[in-house]
Amino acid sequence: MLRDWHVLSDHAQLTLSRQAMRRAAETIAEQAELLAQEIELGTLDDRGGPEALRLLAAVVRVGGEGEATPVSGRA
């Protein structure tokens, strides 16, 4: 699979990477929302978690909305 990745153009690699990051962020946000619901339903102990989890979900979603701009150059 690694060999196949390098066959892709830089643009295709960047596009796939961005899509994967968006999907990962959405998965994290969805899991945080589900955990908050479980706490509210009493399935899990409430230790102040629901609002913290919703904040996490919001931060992850907002962080994924901005387009990352590739930077070229040398460090």
C-alpha cells in the first residue's frame, strides 16, 4: 500500500489526507456526543462530562473547518 501512495500525485495525496483528517475529526466528535448522551441517560457516571464532551466535539469540528494551507520551504 505504501508503494501505491507514492504513485499518487502530490495533489491527490493532499486531497486524500485532508479527507481522512476530516473523517477522523468527525468520528471523534460523534463519539464525544454519544458519550455525553450516555452520561445524561445515566449509563455512565456523570462527573461533569457531558458539557466537556460537547465542548470537545465543537472544538474538533471547528478545527476541521479551516483549510490547511501547505507551506513550502526548508526548516
